[in-house]
Amino acid sequence: MIYLKDIMTTAVQTISPEMTVNYAFNLMLAKEIHHLVVMEQDRPVGLLSIRDLDMIGNERDREGLLVKAAMITDMVIASPQTGIQEAAALMRGRHLGCLPVIGEDSSLQGIVTISDMLALLAETSQRLQLIAD
């Protein structure tokens, strides 16, 4: 069985709730990512996606707005021991683009995105094709 700990990204880009959403937006563009985990006192407190920021509007509409006002605080999370089937079902069922991976001590361990899941699917499919040939 494959677990999230096997595919998660451990170098998670984080942001403070006191930063502006325009800063967050530019950070996501510069890093070519779609999600930021919002951290306060070394604990994840929210999630911000580029899709959320697009819904707010353009740079002028977002001017002065802080991350804490735009972040999602009701995060759906998973543990490193969550199986990928369970995680995929959770993401699909709730239309989520990512799952923050949280350890038993409530610390951020990593993040799994739809892109991570698709990469695993592509790799597995390629291996199966090699076996079939």
C-alpha cells in the first residue's frame, strides 16, 4: 500500500496570516504553486489557494486584504499514514486541490496535491504498461 508519506512534498511553502493576499498571489506565481499553508506559531491555521484568490478578483480588488481574511480555516487534513486511495477519494469527494499532511503533534509534515496524485498515476500506469509488454 502507498501512503501519503511516500508521495507528499515535505518542503511546503507557507505564509503568515498577517501577509497581504497580493504578496501571497505573487509568491504562488513566483514559486509556480497553487497552494500555501498558513502558519501561526509553527502550527497550520489555514489554507490559501490561487483559485480562492482568483475568486476575490484582480490585484486592485485584493489591495490591502490580509491572508487571514481570505484563508480557509476549515481545512481537510490527512496524516502521513493515510493511504492514497483514501486521500484520492477525500479530495475528489470534496473537490479539493490539496491535502495538508499533519503529524500527531499537529505539526505540518507535508502537502499532497492533485498533481502529486496524477504523477503517481502516470508512473504506475507506465510500470503496468512495461509489465504488459
